[in-house]
Amino acid sequence: MSGEMKVKHLRVMKRANYLYSLLIATSFLSLPLPTQNRVMAQQAMTSDHLDLMPVPASLQIQTGRLPFTRSFNVAIKNYTDDRLRAGIARMLTRIAGRTVLTLSPELATDESAAILVVQCERAGEIIPSLGENESYSLEINDKQARLVAPTVVGALRGLETFLQLLQGDRDGYYLPAIKIQDQPRFPWRGLLIDVARHYEPIEVLKRNLDAMAAVKLNVFHWHLTEDQGFRVESKKFPRLHTLGSDGLFYTQDQVREIIAYARDRGIRVMPEFDIPGHSTSWLVAYPEFGSAPGPYKIERGAGIFEPALDPTREQTYKFLDTFLGEMAGLFPDAYMHIGGDENEGKQWDRNPQIQAFMKEKGIKDNHALQAYFNQRILKILQKHHKKMIGWDEILHPDLPQDAVIQSWRGPASLAEAAKKGYNGILSAGYYIDLVLPASQHYVADPIPADASLTPEEAKRILGGEATMWGEWVSPETIDSRIWPRTAAIAERLWSPRNVTDIEDMYRRLSVISRQLEELGLTHEKNYGMLLRRLTASENTGPLRTLASIVEPVKQYRRYQMRPQTMLSPLTGLVDAARPDSETARQFNSNVDAFLADAPRFTLFRSDLEHTLDEWQAASRRLGPMIDQSPALQEARPLANNLSAIAEAGLEALSYLSSGSAPAAEWSQKQLARLDEAAKPKAALEFVVITSVRRLVIAASELPQLRSMTPAEWNKRVTTMASPPAPAKP
Ligand code: ACM
């Protein structure tokens, strides 16, 4: 590893440090048991095994059902426009596709003869806006469904709920009789897509906008510029996109197309132009606006880089006034994001002219210099009728109060901003590029229960955004890094705060995940495609088995373990493996139930045996498969580990079933092999090891079962099998 690369690794880790401490903090938020029971009781009442995601604000199940047949039709009452008609047409297409029923595209002319009546009062904002009324009510009885909304956007939200209510049984499709009254908890519910580290064609953005609408997200945060790419056409400064993008940029017509597509779905489009740091790609064309002479090249690595705009020269502001003015005309949203993150000011420190400027103006450090820059930018944005938003780092005593803070450092930082009078949104806890399970994002609340905010301060917390940073995603893999986990974040931002049952969230998440495929999302289908490509074969079975119980390493360890650049293919096993393995979750839950059944050990025993047999068979067949496919070489140690895991599990099961404890050497040997298997390889890690350790320890602890209650014994086994607390990165 070169010195330079080592430094970059450290820098990549820096982002992780803040986020890691946050995640540790949020993991304590999991509710104590009595509270959890109360919440579950309430949810049993409200969601009652419906597959709604996000869970509506209020819901009452009635008796009866509305049959859904091919005579289904829709009438519109009161207000209508193209956006509403298009929303209904999309709903009809999706529901027809799901039910395989040919439905008439014609709207019913007679309200009393319609199965669904959509009653809407007005268009809503011409440009989707913060705080727009998104509420709706939906009442379904055994004859008719009635969706009532003040605005078309509310009606669109309600149509998504309608689609999620569809169920089927031997009598056909139907919707349950129900009364729903719904509105969001937070007005700002976003998804950031970084199209700069890796370019994403507009088809990718469109299908993700469809998915956002399906889970009621309403802000597409378009992270358009970075060290690694400048992705928007500028007619004023065409060298920006021609020299800074490898030819991979959005034309202004394409930008308008995306904005219209998002508007059709009630989604705001907020652009981000990250300055003064993260700006290498701008300086390829215009080194004169940088703080060092250049020349500059498009950055190919990952990390934090030194180039930063020169905040001391009038030329810089003149340029930004023209460029941001052009973008203000292109993007109709009220907000413009100026980034502001991770500028370490190294170029500023080394530039004598900048140092002289600071001295002359009494600017005491780089943070203050950036605040000076931000104030200048704020004036430019105000002139172009935009409100400013930026990352935590823009917070400074000199920052005017109408700026909005997007917090990636944690809820404490957001609360601090709210106390100082700033509006803010939370992204810490919603960093989906950390490849963490949905359950961890789900517990991160923009206003944690222990936040000591007055009601007025709490109101300044507008919501949150999931962030899809683009270092390790391609058009083929990005959907699987966003979905389905982001639906859990969407629920956190829409649903009442007491909707917190993780098991029920996962149950609904897997249903919603399949529905997202109706919209063309590739998070499921590309899994098989990537595995087929890796094996050069249709028969991916054994590799699929392996891939189903490993996950990409968490935080930002991937880069350290398997260094790549922005030019590297994202087609390895790590790119196929999912961030939140459903198979592993099922296995782990079966082991829980099996051990809780001590001393009988019958519950789920055959399921576990079957699964472990399958792992063993797969590990045998993987060797020859890897021999055939050089691209899979890096999976060989994982295949060997799989064999060890399966053997340990099967032997432990057999001891437990027979009630005879193994010799001490057996346990030591198995645990040592599991420790070896627990070490990540190819930037992948098994997520079933702790459960198999529990089985091994349970077998060796069988004699203790005679002298304690099964519950005490189980607790002892679980404690002994727990991995040591992870070291802080
Ligand atoms: C960030 O993650 N640097 C906003």
C-alpha cells in the first residue's frame, strides 16, 4: 500500500468514525421490553398483518372485504388534472400486472358505479414544496373504496396505500374493509443519490423515483458534483461538464425530464453542488478558482481530497454567481444544497495569499474562512431566490438562521442546530452506504426520545434523508444498496414515532421489496444476474447458497479490504451479496427458537438440519465451480469456511439431540474454526457465525442444563457465544 493510499484510507475512515459512534448510541434506543409489548399491542391493533409500509397515522380495520375483479374502475370527483389521471393510470397498470387481470383504462363517469372514487379538492403546489399537504383518507367497505385528499399529492400518496392493501386468497383478490386517515410525521423525507462517484443513467433515477413514491418519500437530493465527477450540463461554463465528467453528465433537457417525472409523483428535486471542498472535478476546467495552482485531474480514488475553491478571490464569487444563477433557473425547488462537508483546508493553509487575506480580515481559522465563504454564497443564493442548505460543517455563529443544516454527524448535532434556531434534517443513522441492516436505520429517530428539545425546537427538525453515496454502486447494483432497506427509513420519517416493532417491519419489508420489482427496480433480479455472470452458468445454486449468508463488510471497511477505484468494475461477489441477509435472519431466528426449546431441542430442528445440510452440499460443489471461474477465486476461502460452519452446526445439532455432551477438544476445535470463518474475506463476512457458535457452546454446556433452568442455561450460552464488542474503527 502506498503512503498516499494509506492516507486516503484513513480519510475514508473519518466519515465512518462519526457514524460509528452514532450507531453505537442509537443501538441503546432499542426499547425496554414493557414498552415494546405496549407498542406491539398497539400495532397488532393498527396494522394487523396488513402489508402497509409506511404504516399510516391512523387505521381501523372494519369487517368485510371489497372484491377486486376485472370490472374494477375508478371515478374522479371534484378536482382533476393530468397529474392525477397519470397517477391513476400508473396504479391501474401496476395492479393489473400484479393480478393478471385485464382492466379498463377508462375512468367511470358515474361515481356510484365506480369501485374506487378519488375525491380531490385542488392541484396542490405547482412545484412540489416543503410542507405541502400530503394527507389523505381512505375508506373501503364491501361495495366501494373512497380516497379523499385536499391535494393531488395527497391523492397520489393514498393510491400507493390502496395498492399495498390488495390481498388475495382462494376467492380471488380483494381489499379489506378499512378506515385510514394518514399524513406524514415529517415534511422532509428524502433520498440522496450521489451520481458523481458513479454516474447513474436517467432510467436508474426514474425507477428510483418510482420506488420513492411507492414508500411516500418526497425529496430527491441529487448530489451532482464531486471530486470524481461534474454531472450537470452548464451552458454558461460548458468546460465544467465536458472536462469534468468523462462525458457522463445530464443535459439540461434530461434534468428537466427528471424534475417533471419527480413532480408527477409529488417529489421535490433538490440539487447539491458541493463547495468549497469535494470540488476537484470543477477545477479540471477552471484551475484558477482553486486554492493551489493545479493542474487538476478527475479524482479516481475514494476519500477526502485537498482541492478547494479559493474563497478569497472575487473572481470565484463572480463565477459561482453565474453558475448557481444558471442552476437556480434550471432547478425550481426552493432549496439549493451547497455541500460544505469535509473541507480540511489543507490547500488554504499552504496558500500565502489566502493566509494574508485571513490576517487582514481577522479570520481566525479555516472554519471561519468557510463561514465567510458561506455568507457570500448565501447572498448569491438569496439573489437567485433560493434557500441554502448544507452539511453540519456550515454551522457557525455567523451563519444566518434561514440556512438549513443536514446532519451527518448525529442527532446531537442536529439538536444543537435546532436549539440555535436552525431548521435541520437528519442523515446520520440513514447512511445506507454503510451496508448495515435495516433494523439499525429503523431505530434512528430524527427526534430521539431523550432529545431535550422544546416543542418549538422540535418543529425545526424537518425530517431526514437516506444517503446513497456512490463510491461502490453501479447502475447494476445501486438498487440493491438502496432497496428494500430505504423503505424502513421512509417509514421512520412518515409513520408515528411509536411504530417500532422490528420483526413486523421486516415482515412488511419483504412484501414491499417484491412490489418494488413491479416498478422495474433491479434489487432482486440483478442478484441472480450477477451470480450467473460470476459462474458463467445458469446453475448458480451453490454460489447462491454461499452468497445468501454473507454480507459486505460494514462501515467503510470494504475499501481497506479490497481497494478499488472509481474505474473498477462493481461485479464481484461483494457486489452481488446483499446488505441485510433475509436467509441469515431466518436461520438465526430458528436457532433462537431451537435453543429456547431446551432440553427437548425439537423446535425447528429439522429446518436447521436441512439448512446446514444444504450449506455442506454447497461447500462441496463450490470448489469445482470456482475452478471454472477465475473471477470467483476470491470466494475460495469463504467456500472452505462454509464447510467448517456447516460441519460445526450439524455436529452440534446431533449432540444436542442425543443429549450427550461432546469432549472438550471438540468444542475448542469447532470454536477455533468458527473464529477463522468469522474473519472477513473478499470484503464479505458470514452473518450466521454467532448462531452456530451458540449451537457449539450449547452442546458443550449440556451438562449444566441439569443444574439450572432452561432459561438460565440459555442466557449463559448466549453470553458465552457473544462476539467481543467490536473495536472502534
Ligand atoms: C458526508 O458524508 N461527508 C456528508
